[in-house]
Amino acid sequence: MSNELNIGGNSYGPNAVGRGARAVQRDVTIGAAGDDRLPVALAKLRHLVDEHEAQIPEAPRVRKDIDSLEREAQQADPDREGLRDIVKRILARVAAVGVVVAAANDTREIVESLFS
């Protein structure tokens, strides 16, 4: 039996490999209007990008993408695919820092829940 996990492309959500490994999917869905989870998630993501800037070669572009995501999400009729594209770019750019990837995935889940 192998403790190896090979994923082609992107993997969003929990993954676990090996004896005793656990993968947990957290519920970060948005509730009623006025719910502040997305702004909170974006603030956390900004903070983590700042904290781990030395490990994120494209940190300035990540910040720009976070700003774009925030602006688009505030529109009356946000571009669903545009939001997804922004989140994918963020995830690709922070891939080297696990804690930042986790925050970006939380943000992705919130964005997805906006349209469910």
C-alpha cells in the first residue's frame, strides 16, 4: 500500500493519504444578506499573504487579485466565472504556502456558495 497521492490539475477540498490521515471539509457557506464571511475571509487572506510574502513570489499580484475579487463580489450582478477565475489565479500564486492555500480555499468555497 502506498502513502502517495497524485493529482493531475487542481484539487479543491479535502485530501488525505496514509495511515491515520484525515481530510476535513469545513462548512463556510454564506447565509442571509449582510453576512460578512467573504469580507472576513478576504481580510484573513490579505493578512496571511502579508505574513508570508517572502514565500509568495507574486504577492503583489495576489493582493491585486484579492482587491479585484472584493470589487467584483460587491457588484449587483457579479460575474460568476470571473470570480472563479480570480480565485484560481490566487490559488495558483500561493500554492507554495499551505496556510495561505487553506485561506484561499475558504474564500473559494464562499464564492461558490454565493451562486448555490
